[in-house]
Amino acid sequence: MVNTAQSFKNKIMSNKCSRCGKQRVVVKTKKEKVGNSYIISREMSCPDKECQKQVEKVLSNEAKKRVFIKSEQLKREEERKKRIASNLKG
């Protein structure tokens, strides 16, 4: 019987940069216990600093766009609720 933890350690993990395709490197590793399990999270980064800056810029713009879309969605929902309430009163 193969130990799953040991087989996981033996696997070669590939994590390539989405922009340039270089192998990403581990910047920070965090291990925390949740219940009876340990969760390991790793922060990965492109070894090319200029490329990483561009990736972070794109991710930041995407995050801003998601926040904007969510706020617009909430505004439309509030407007729809007000229209429904005014139609029920009138």
C-alpha cells in the first residue's frame, strides 16, 4: 500500500507564469492547523520581477473590475426593489 502523503511529496508540481511561462518560485509558505488537518498554502511569484509587476497590475485591475460590477449589480437590485415596491403601492 502506498502512503498518499509520501506519494504527494514525490510528485513534481509545475506552476508556470501565466504571462511569460517561466517556472514560478515559492515566496512564502504558511502552515496552519484546521480541525485535524494541516493546510499548507504557498505564495508563488514569477522569478522575473518586471513580469511579476505586470501580472500583479493585471490582477489588480481585474479585482477592481469585479468590485465595480458587484456594486453596479447591487444598485440595479435596489432600483428593482424600489420599482416593485412602488408598483405594489400604486
